[in-house]
Amino acid sequence: MTRRRCLRALALVAILLLGPVWPAVLASDAYDDRRVHVGARLFRAMLAADVGLEQKVAADGSLHILIYGENDDSIEAASELIGSGDGGGSLKGHALQLEGLSGVPETPGPVLGVFLANPPDDALLDELIAWGIREHAIVYSPFEGHVERGALGGVAIEAKVRPYINRQTMMAAGVELKPFFLKVSKVLE
């Protein structure tokens, strides 16, 4: 068998073996992308519902929001979604200062929230949740299982899409959300 035929045979075997896996990988990525897209809108709504929002305004009058991502593309895409809401680049009359994040924040000054554009590994997720509690910031993850693990907010996709809140984390972080926002949310007790 020639080298060329060998390579063709190997390529065919790879296609046959990996063929059934690719649709699941693509579907998973598309599903996570949709959750991030919907989550960004709900994240803005949750930030606006934070009763203590005015105490989290930076000295320059802006609201500092961090976006965790595995790469610049995911951070930029999430930044565009979060910054392009009804108020554009502002929330409650305050400019949004969006900053990328690759680990636990070391940012001085008040931070309103952290949005997870990609799912971090378990250890980093735990560190981000602990940081959010310590800093009284909303740590928001649109990914399945993260609210149950302790993220303050996320997305509940059931018969309808609605915000998902971890009440224990919210209380530990000292974050207070408007009653109407809690009323329309799924709340993990």
C-alpha cells in the first residue's frame, strides 16, 4: 500500500470513528453560545435589580463589570452583548466599564459583577464564587450547574427562560435584589 493510500485509509477511519462525535460537540457549543447570549441580557437585568448598585459606583461615576473568558474573542463577544443593552454602554445612568478577566480578580475598587463567558474549571469557579461573596459582587454564570455550585446568578431554561438565583450566595455576599426581580426568578434555597 502506498503512503498516499495509507493516509487516505487513516483519514477514512478517523472520519468513521469521530463522525458521530462532531454533531454532539457542535451542538454543545451552540447550546452554550445560546446560554451566554441569553445570560448576558439577564445579567444586565440582575445588575439593574441590585438595590446596592449606587454604593458600587466607582469614583469616576462608572460601574465596573468583569468578564471572565478563556480568550479575547469570548470576552469581546460577551462585552458587546452586555454593553449593548437598552441603555447601550450604561446602566441606570452610569457608564459601564467592562474589563476582561482570566482568573480571580485583583481589581481595586468596587465591582458590580462578574460574567462568565466561558465555564472555568471547578477550582477557579469556587475561587470566583468566594471572591464574589467577599467583595459583595454578583458572580453570574449562564452555564448549567453553576448556580447549584454557588454562583449567585444564572439562567433557568425550563418552560420559559428566567433568571436563576442562589439565595444562600446572595445572602452571604450581602447582595439585595429588588423584590420584583426575585419574584420572576427561579430561586435556589
